Amino acid sequence: MHRPTLARSLHRLGALTAAAFVVTVATAGPAAAHAEVEAKGARALDQNVALTFSAESESGSAGITKLEVILPEGITAGDITYKQGPDGWKLAPTSRGYTVSGPKLAVGEDAEYIVTVRQLTDAESLVFKTLQTYSDGKVDRWIQLDDEESGDGHGHGHPAPRLDLKPAAPGAKEVGPTPAEEPTTASREPIAQSPTPASSAKLAADDGEDDDGMPLAVPIGIGGAVLVLGGGAWWLKGRRNEGA
């Protein structure tokens, strides 16, 4: 009498377990993909920080070909140096950040690369909105902020990569902009200028001086005076001879 009851109970338990499994499989959504940025132990105002970016593939038929990053305020494309990434991929600056792109990755392969930022800003966290492009033209937009509603209502949205920062180290300061290129030697040479009237008169006066620094007009004037005096003396002597 007890055996049929036990059998019915086991059968009923098995049916409930199977039903629960079916419901779980039917209601479970796909695993949420994500894009991330990491820099272990990063502090505000840290310099030459390596940032590791990763973006998971959500396509079952196309490979990732490009990632475009919109940089947070205070960081420009000129502050970014490309370190490593997928084979053949390169970094190119844009008006709002940069792109890293190249030959398409294998279907299902995640994209990962590393850049160095010249200095992090003085903030609690930095958001790097990212657009992920596939070989078929599809674009995943990893741009949602924490206070924005998730894309599908089940936590499967596209949050932007966020880097949380520790407080700045004591004495840390913002560095200035990249120093401008030093002028060349040629640009520092003086430019020849045309002489002004005053300088021309001075040059003429300087040319009229002899080696002793005496103006040339002085000896000429003395010689003229000697000739005049000599001529006057000769004329007076001639008059006296006529009167005698």
C-alpha cells in the first residue's frame, strides 16, 4: 500500500522538476555582453596610464572591424598613444576621440586593445562611450550611463565603459599642454632691414671719417685756408713792388 503512494510521489516530483526546467530555459535571455575599460589602481591625475579596453562580440555572423571611443572631457586624442591591439589594427584621431580599426576579427571574437593616456583628469570616474562596428555594418552602441534605463528592461542594455578612479595622490597636479615645437635656428636669425634716413646719414658721416676718426672735411678746410692766406700774401707783395 505504501509502495504505490511512493511511486506516485516520485512521478509527481519528476514532472514538477521537468516543468521547472522548461520554464527556466524558456524565460532565460541571452547572457548580457559588455564593453569595459580597466586600469588597475588608477588614481585621478595619474600620468602615463595604460588603459585596457575590451568589447564583447554580439554577432553570430560578422566580425568586429572598428571601435570608436568618445573621450571624456579633459582628455583629447593628442593625449592618447596606441600600444597594442588586434593584428593590423591602427589608431586614428577624431574630432571627439579616436578609432581603433583594422581587418575584421573572427566571428564571435571579442576586441581588446591597450592605449596610454598622458594624464587622467581630476574626477571620481571617467566614461568612454564606445561604438562597435561589425563587418556587416551593424553597430553596437555602448553609450548608456548608469542613470539611463537599460535597453531591453532585463539588464541587457549597452552601458558605456566606465573607469572608477581613486583620489589623486598627495601633491599631484595637472600637467600643462604638450610643449610647442621649438623654433628652428633659421627662424631665430635676425631679418635684414632697409636703413632708415637717419641711419643713412650716420653711415654717410661714418664713411667721411679717416682712419684717425677725424672727419675728412677738416683737413680739406685747413688746406683751403692755407691757399687763401698764401694767395693774399703774394698779392700784397706784388702791390708793394709796383708802388716802389
